[in-house]
Amino acid sequence: EVSLYTYDKDGMLVKAKNSENLLEFIRDRKTGQIIEEKQGEYTVSRTYDSEGNCTRITSSLGADIRHTYDREGNLQTMQAGESWQASWVRDNTGLEVQRTFSGGVTVSTERDRFGREVRKSVRSGGIERGAYRYEWGIANRLLSKENELTGTVMRYDYDRFDFLIRQETTQGSETDVIYRVPDFVGNLFRTPDRKDRKYGAGGKLLEDPDCFYHYDDEGNLIFREFKQLQETGVRYDRKRMEKERGIRCLATGTGWLYEWASNGMLKNVIRPDGRPVEFRYDALGRRTAKRYFGKITRWVWNGNVPIHEWSYKAIGLQSEEEGNIPPKEPAEDVTTWVFEAGTFVPTAKIQGDKQYSIVADYLGTPIQMYDGQGNKTWDCTLDIYGKVLAVDKGTEFDCPFRFQGQYADKETGLYYNRFRYYLPNLGGYISQDPIRLVGNNPTIYGYVDNPNFIFDILGWIVIPIYTRGLQNEILTAKATITSSDLGTGTKTNKKSIAQARGLGLDTDDAGHIIAKRLGGSGDVDNVFPQDSHINRGQFKAFEAKIADAVKTYGSVDISIQLKYGKGGTRPTYIIYSYTTPNGDTVTKRFKNTH
């Protein structure tokens, strides 16, 4: 698969083309922001205010999504078309206190002094239809989660490295326990004795109680072979499997086959019943089409999140022809997905004249949906692997979004996670991390160490390795920054600002541990209390030097030390170093007082 990219004189992407389609980006001449994106025959347009906030999104398929913001730049209202609306009420730090959806659905949030949610209440028609309580411990460990309406309580345990290792679910007299215990290199096990799985080099899962796992030379999973013969399974010829696919069957010769494109994207999945599921992507790795059993599903994207989805039947030979998904059909019965502005958190599903508001938990994971009259239509609970644990209303796939950035495929059991596919049965990915261990995930197949607090939006993530003090203050941080990380970081938010001020002064800002321009996260676990009066230009100049070094050498190692007064949680100065691959180290000391 060959992709071609075209950039303007300022180095900004303006075209991206592969065999699936052509992407064209029209940018604002002053800011460089994308104001129109053409995806083949479809167009998505955006309007921004003077502060750079997106105020309107429209599409050639009829989307019209509007945003307004308060004086501090916080999202205040959203509107999709003429029917769906949402509004926010915030505290004096900008954190959400309440949001109201169409149909009279109100979501109220209570927080602790660090800005973490401790209770969420969902009311409609004067009745509480959702009530969740969260208990937090040190190092942002979620200790328990209680559904006050059903009485279900989930309790969580962690190891000394803050790795989430156990979930205990209690409802009435029944208790169920799920383990995700790591070994010393981060490979996951579902039993506390860590004897239920076998791993090979590089974190490859080779065997579990149900399957053997086979990989290609690139480390992609190509066959998940059942140990026990399935009644409806297609049994493959062993000699042919070895000759044509390089797979030496170890058991039944039945299972799930995975086929990969040369660019590392999953191309086809052949189910145990022999039916293929085919995927296609644009040049940015966004999935544009899926075909299964005579049905084709297509997507149009708004940046990094889907905005439209629709399905139709393949006609005649199109339903059987392999290799090419047929040309686009007229878009009918289109679903429009609405995401909270600037995030990966879905807030609404629009289907024709029907509208559904989506309620998410503290992490941005969808948990409930309500229709335009305020009736609850969907209620879903996930376990610590992201697998559906219970559906108390509606069906599992009424809302296909799981952990942020994940879209669940009914046909394969996989979650599409932009650049990779996540298998909740395993708690990891079926291909290696494109940025290897740079992201500091547990292994190159692993998901994050604490999915109760961290998520991997794109299938890769730069997470520094931290050491922390007794009061959760960051003492040191280490990370490797590659060229693919540049410009991918996220802004600080009101939650992270509250976290920083909880450790420092009420006037402090939330400073990125790893700069946004270097791929650093601005979320609560990745910031420190930064004096608002210090010279930011010195930081920016040093960060620019690091970015230049990354462009020159391909990667650099970063080491950061935060120094505190006795018993303090607000650093007085910071020592920042970066080391290039040839061993050169540059160090600079920054004051955090004025």
C-alpha cells in the first residue's frame, strides 16, 4: 500500500492519497487551521473564532454542529441540527458541574479538591436514572466504583508500580473477580499465579487456555488457533496453511485468520465460519469502509473522530467479489456522531429525526444513552479489559464506542483503535506499537498500565515514566520523543489545572511535564504546578531546541527532575535534560518561583 503526501511551503499537509481515496486540506492562511477537508466526494468544513476554538462543523452529508464558549474558552453549548442541544455549567475553575441534554436529561458532577469526579448523577423526568460514586486513593488510583441504583460495587487493586491488577465486582451476595496481573516485563495474565498464558520474545502471546497464537515476521497476529474444534469452524489444510501462510498449526487448524497490508494496517479478518471481513483506510489511517456478508459500512471523519456512518447492501457480484470494496453508493440512513468539542468523547448519536444523548463516565467512556424524550435507551458497563460486562438497557452495539478512541466491531470482536486493533479478550493489541516502547506502554503489544485512569486514543501514546512522592507530586520523568510525536500533544484542561493548583497555589498554571509540541499530554497525571509569573519564553526556546534535535536525529531521550522544598508539593526549580542518539546531552535549569 503506497501513500503519497503533499505539503505547502510552511510544511503543512495539504494532500494525502492512497488507493482508497484522495484527501485534500484547505487551511486558514494565518493560523494554518484546517477549514475544509475533502475526503473523496465528501466534504467536512470547520469555522473557528479568534481564539482558535472550533465554533461550527458542517458536512456535505448534512451535519451542522455548533459550539459556543465562555470567556475562559470552556465549552458552553453544543447544537446538532435543529433538534439536539447540550449546555454546560462550570465551577469557578472551569470544571464541569452540570450538563443538560435535549429531552430534559441533566448530568450533575461532584468532585474532590483535585478535580476528580466522586459522584455523577443522571436525572430525567424528575427521576434519577443513573447514580455513580467513585472513591480515589493515592497516585490517582480509583479504589472503587459504585452504581448506587443497582447496588453493584467494583473494587480495584494495584501493584506497587500503580499497575491495575484486579477488579472485584459485588452485587448482593454474588462476587466476581477479574485479574490482569503483569509479569516483570508487563505481559498480562488472567490468574494471580501467572500460569494461564505463555509469552515469547517481545511480548508475543503464544498460548492461553483456549488458543495458540501465530505471527508473521513483522509481529502481526495472523492466526488465533482454537485448541478445541468448534462446531461451525472451517478446518484449514495444515500443509496448505504452512506453504501459503507460513503457519504451522498446533491444534485444530480452526480459528481466526488475520491478513495485513504492507503498511501495517489490518486488511482482512477471516472468521472461524470462513466469512471474510474486509477493511479499507485513507492515507491517514482512518478507516473508511468495512465489508461483511454482503453489507458495506462507510465512514466520513472530522479530524480524528468519525462524524458520519452508514451501511448498505452490496449489489450483485459486489457482494462476493474479493479484493476491492465496490464504489461508493448513495449515502442513505446516515448516522451522525457528535463528539464533545476537541475531544474523543462521544456526546450524541443522530439518526434522521431521532436523537440520542450519550452520557460518559469520568474517563470519557460511554455508559448511557437517552432519546429526545429523555427515555433511557442504553446502559452499558465495561470491565477492566474494556470488555462489555453488562448491558442493562438496549443492545451492546447501540453505541460502539468503548475506551476513548476505540470502536467495537461486532463481526470480529476487535476494537478499532485508529492505528491498531485492540482485542479485549487479551487486554492488548494484535500488532506491535508503531513507536515501539517509546510510548512507555507495558509492552509493544500492551495497553496502558492503568485503564482506570489512562487511555490510548490512537493505538500509541507517549507516557513518561514517573517517580512520585508521598503526596503524588512528580519527582522525575523520563521519555523518548520521536519525530512522529511532534505536534501530537494535548492541551491542559480545567481538570488538570485543578490538579496542579491542588498541589501548588490557586494562581498557578498547569505546566506540561513533556511539552505539548513534543507530544506531551496536558491531562491531570502529566502536569505540575507552574508559577504563572515565570518566563515562558525560556521553556519554549528550550523545547524548540529539543524539537529541532528530534527532527535531526529522529529521536531524543528526555530526563526531568523536579526539586521541592522540604515537605512541599510545588517545585522550586526544574532540571531539564535531553540526550541525542550520539550521546550529546544538553541540560538547563528553570526556576519555578518569581
